[in-house]
Amino acid sequence: MARPAIVAGNHKYSGTDAHRTLLGMGSLWQHHLHDVAREPSRVKTVGEELARQLESLISEQNSESEIAEKLKALGESAAAKIDELDPHALSNWLNNLWPTFAKLHSADTQNSSTQSIGKIVGIQVSANSVPKTSISHGVVNYDGLDGDRQMARTHHGRPWQALCIWSDEVINQHASAGHPIARGSAGENITISQIDWSKVRPGAELEFGSVRAQITGYAIPCKKNSRWFSDGDYQRLSHELGAVSRVYCLVTQPGKVSVGDTAICK
């Protein structure tokens, strides 16, 4: 029997969405710390807050001292008990998760030099597959871009994956190297040019058109994208190789977006 949906603020999680979010806590933490110097005391404070939220959700303590392992263990324990959890408590946990993660990044935004400005050069949608089809403008809701859906929901389609965003310069580098890839091939909804992609990382906020979104994680390469590389090496999409990855976003302010709109990452 399917687990009931959970409404968390403006976002609706299916039972699978909530379960997979709990299972992914260790990875989400690692994504927010990947290849960036965060202030150690802030990392410790936010990590402990995330752990307390999980411990409160499942009424269980964890003595693990290493925060990544602690969050992973607590998330997995919560996922195993999800059918026993109070739906209201789970809703509150999901609603508080992303503002807590954002605290890792928020202090960095006080310095305007951390911002990067570019423009929207591609908007892509598809009802079930890649490559996605280009459109000139679109409407973004809390569940993503109108007209865009994922058939395979095991690893896709959660509220914090409502948008997939990628760099036009990275796409062009691959194409210039002889790979048969273009905007929308690898599944991104929004393609941005002229922005410093090293600043486009989990915790940061993106603004484009009248839309605001919080970057929540890196999109993990999938073998279905091997067709876009002449040698089949889809791991070229991995964040482990530098500032080359697609990113997922949670929509915090719905709105409209058009090709040519300014995009700001901060």
C-alpha cells in the first residue's frame, strides 16, 4: 500500500519522496560541504541542529560523534520507521529541513563578491524523457516547471528536485570536445550562461525572472546519460570532477521565467 502524501508548507511530498529524503540525509550533508570552506563552528552548529531535529522526529538518540555518519544513521533509522511516525511531526521536519541547511550558506551571502550574475539561455520541458524540448518561457510552481514531469520517481521528482539547472558553458565544453550533447539533453530544465558555476552549489539561492529557488544538492550522474558522450562516460557530469554538475532546486517563490532573463546566484 502506498504511503500517504505529506504536505510541508507549500510543498507536497509523496510517501516515497519523504522516505527517500530521510534515506538521503548523509548524502545531502556531504553535498552541502563539498569543495567549499565553511566556517567550522557554523558547520558544527548546523550539523547538531539537523541531528536534533531527526532525534526529535524518531525519539531516538545517536552517540556517533562524526556528524555525517550521525545524520546518515538517524536518517536511515527514521526511514525504517516512517510508517510509525506522526505525520504532523514528519511534515514539520520536512518544512524545517531546507531553512536549516541554508544556514550553512547564509553568512556567505553578506559579501556581495560572492554573488554571480548571468542570464537564462534555455528552458526545457518533457512529459517523460530526455532530451527535453526547448520553450521560450514558462511558469514555475512549487512542484517545478509547468509541463515537465519525470516518469521514473525513484531518484527524481521530489520537491527539492523541482528544478534541475545547468551551465551553458559546461554543455558547450562537452559539445566542443565532440560529444553529442545540447541544452536539455541531460535533463536540465533551466540553462544559465555567464555565471560562475563554482558559486552554484547547495545552500545558495538562485533568482531568475520572478522565481526564487534554493539549491539543495547535486544531480548524480545516471547511465541513461551515457548516450550524450561519445565514449559513454556519463561520470563527466559528476560534482566530484569540479564545477561541472547539474544542480537540483527547491522552489521558494513561484513565478515566470523567460529566455533572456537575468539570473543571480547568491
